[in-house]
Amino acid sequence: MSGLWLISIAILILIAWFLPRNGIGARLRRWSDVRRRVRVEDALKHMLAAQQRGVVATPESIAGGVGIGPTTAGALIEEMEREGLVEIRASAVSLTTAGREYALQVVRAHRLWERFLDDETDLPLTEIHLAADRAEHRLTADQADRLDAQLGHPPTDPHGDPIPTTGGQIAPFPGVPLTDCPEGEEVEVTHLEDEPPGVFETIVRLGFERGTRVRVAERQPGLVRLELDGRSVSLPSVAAANVHVGPVREVVEALTDVIPLSHLARGQAAEVVRIDGRVRGLTRRRLLDLGLTPGTEIRPELEPLFGRPRAFRIRQTLVALRDDQADRIQVRPLRLPEAEAAEAERREAS
């Protein structure tokens, strides 16, 4: 009986291993193929980025960019050379035409997915890059094209990187590093490099975003001192080099008599001026759907109880907003009709 039991177990193991589609062996082969493809695509992306920066990719840089050891990197480069994706000359590794086209397809998928996540979700900007890193290897060229059309053919991702076109064209890298900006010049942020993640998180935490205007106050060895939103900010040169800037595109009229919606007194009418640019994705869409568009009149009617949201009247509808949401909505207070009548009576009496 025990012998038959062992034979039955062995047969079940063989079946589980050799099933054509869902067997253990088939799954291991698929996992190995996916891991290999991911490494190839990551290496091609690294080489394309090096090419755009005007530097030479080497086996050492590829190993560091992909996160593998030197021996594994050497085998990977040889494999890509056999497939016609790269050329090896001395210690330099360069993309062939086919390799560049493949790399652009991966970069296109990555940046389109970042654009989608920024527009359609509330995922923090610092987490979007990692999520897109995973998705880029799953999106086919056809899926990327459909996503591009769905998004309205955006020219850049949320960080300001240009999105390659279906024809393989890619716009020049926007702006120059903040470290190259002359002292005293006011400039506008055009791009935030999202790697390495730790440096990117520091940049975002300090308040840098695309469209932000900064002035270089002083450059010192290893440090750049800036004026940002009326604050003095010191940024290590290694981080400042990841912030690209360009000329200020247009002069924005200074907003006068504008306060956050959260500061509006109960019963005081105001008109919406704008929603802070840092409000993105689903939260921004929800606020717009609620009617918080420029020129709309809004009035607080109910004060919060026990930390509950405050109620505002918008177009005959009561809407509940938390303070952190109302802080991001800029409004211009309006004079109430009752106040205007009282003021008129006061003038007539005098």
C-alpha cells in the first residue's frame, strides 16, 4: 500500500511539473523569460538615457543601472549583442537602430503610464515612478498607443520628460540643470528628475514642481541657495542638478485679496479663483465636478463639529470639504448684499 502511495505521489508531482501551460516547469520558464526581458529592457533604457545625456554607457554603468553584478551584466550585454540590440566597441556599449527603437518603446510605455497615474489617481508623485517601472514591461505597443489616445496625446509625463511619439521621435530634454543657472536670475522649473528616489523625494518635499518659479540667490561649492515661494531654500548641488529650469514662460498677474477657502468666515461669500496645482488626479477632478471652477460663488454655511468637514454652499448645493482640501482652494471674498446696503445707509446718514 505504501509503495502504491509513493507511486501516486510521484505521478502527481510529474503531472504538476510537466503540465504544458500551468505546470511548475512552465511557470518557472515564464518567470525566467520575464526576468530576462525586464533586464534587457532596463539595460536599453539606461543606455538611451546615457545617450541623451551625451555620455557613454559601459558594462559597469549598465550593471549599476539594472542592479546586477558585473558577471551577469557581461552575459546580458553579450546576449543583447547577439540579438542585434547593441554594439560593443572597446569598453563602450551603444544602441543599434533596433535597440534604440526598442528602448523608446519601453520609455514611451513608462511615461504614458506615469501620465495616466497622475491624471487619474491620487497616487503621490513620489510613488508614480516606481509604479510605472512595473507597468512598462507589461504594456504592449498597441496598448501604449490606445493609452496615448485616451490621454489626448500628452507631450510630457508629470516630471516634464518628453513622451516619445509612435514614430520614435523624442523632443529635446527640457531646460538646463539648476546648477548651471546664473545667480539672481528668475527661472521656471521644467523638469524634475525622478531618480534616485531619495533625491527626488527631497526635491518634492521642499516644494519644487513643474511651473514653480525660483531665483538662484547664491551658488557655493556643493550647495545652491534659492528663493522659492518667498522662502529661502538650500539645496545640495547633487539634488539641484536634478532640477531643470528654463525661462519664465509668461508673467502671471499677482493675485490680490485672495485667501484659502478654509479662512473664509461663516456666511461670507467669495468667488473661486483657482485650485492649487498640487491638487491632482481624482481629488482635483472631484473638486471640479463639485463646481469649484474659477468665478463660481461659494459660501460657508455650517461649522465643523467634532472634526467633521465644513459645509459650503455652491450653486444651491451643500458640499462638505475637509480643511486640508479647503486650504488648497484660493478664493476672493465678496461683499455681502447686506453689508453693501448697510454701507450705503451709513454714507447717506453721514
